[in-house]
Amino acid sequence: MFTSSNLYAFVTKAFKNFSVTKYALFTLLFIAAGLAGKVSIPGTQVGITMQTFVLMLVALNLSQVEAVSVVASYITVGALGAPVFSGGMSTAALLGPSSGFIWGFLPAVVISHALISAIRSLTSSSVLRTLGYFVALIIGCMIFLYSVGVSVQSVVTGMSWTALMTASLGFVTFDIIKAVIAIVVTLGIGFISSARKH
């Protein structure tokens, strides 16, 4: 039976190692990425942004609670009217052509983070972990996010899903590069942290 005491225990455990510093830093990074603007891709109203790069860093470097908190806070800030979404958009973006990508950030980071956590528990091999991280980011932050984003964009604009997905393939190369850089940055952070402990 689920009681208030069970809820308290769950919340306490979930936030036990919550880092306010990491939460604040990555939330600001997410906002900065949105404010940085986008590079347009022909055939789609959604452009290349740095938001997916920050999303990948969040999935790789934060706990699940921290990751969800960062993404939820970013969406909430935009929903309240702050122009933090790509192109200086705010509330309207949550109902526009790019809304699927924005709302999709939340489940995307959960999926990638879950896969990354599973990989870390299954192997200590740096090579296997690195490959696993890449696959996890591809599945959550690319395949899932593209599918949701393009589907919503098709509904909102009335354009063909196939045409939009084909146009969105222009993101692939850039997002693969982002994934590689995010992994390199994460491994670098881990190396520095490990060196400091010794």
C-alpha cells in the first residue's frame, strides 16, 4: 500500500545525492543553448541547435533525478514566458512545429540515462562503456527524439511525415558529432575527477 510515509521515503532517497550546483549549471547551459539560436535546414521549420548537445551531457553526467529536474526546469522557464527556446521563442514554441522536440527532451533524457546507467552497471571496460554511451545517446537523443519531433511537426504543419523525416536527416551528422564530443567531454571530466582523488 502506497502511503505518505512511502512517498517521503521515495523522495528522500531520490534527492539524497542531488547536486544543486550541477542542477543550476546544466539548467543555465540548457537556457544558453536555446538562446544561441539555430542553423536552418531546408524542408523543415526545426533547425540545428546546441540543445541536443547539452541534453547529451545531462544524460551522461547527472543522476536521473538531476537530469529530469534540469530538463523540466528548462521547459517550465520557457512555458512561463522566458524566451529560452530556439530562435528566442517562449510559450508559443510549446505548441508550434518544434514542440515535439521540446517536449521530447524529457523522455529522451530518461531513455538515454537509463541505458547509460545499465551500461555502467554491466561493464567496467572503458571501451565497452564508450561504445555503450554512444549507442545510448543515439537511441534516446536521436532516434526517439527525431521520431517524436517529426511526428508532432507533421501534425502541426500538415506536411508529410516522410518528407519531414527526410529533411531532418540533415541533423544526423551534426548530432553524431555532438554525441562524440559529449562523450569525450564526459570521459575527460571523469579522468580529471579520478586524478584529483589520487
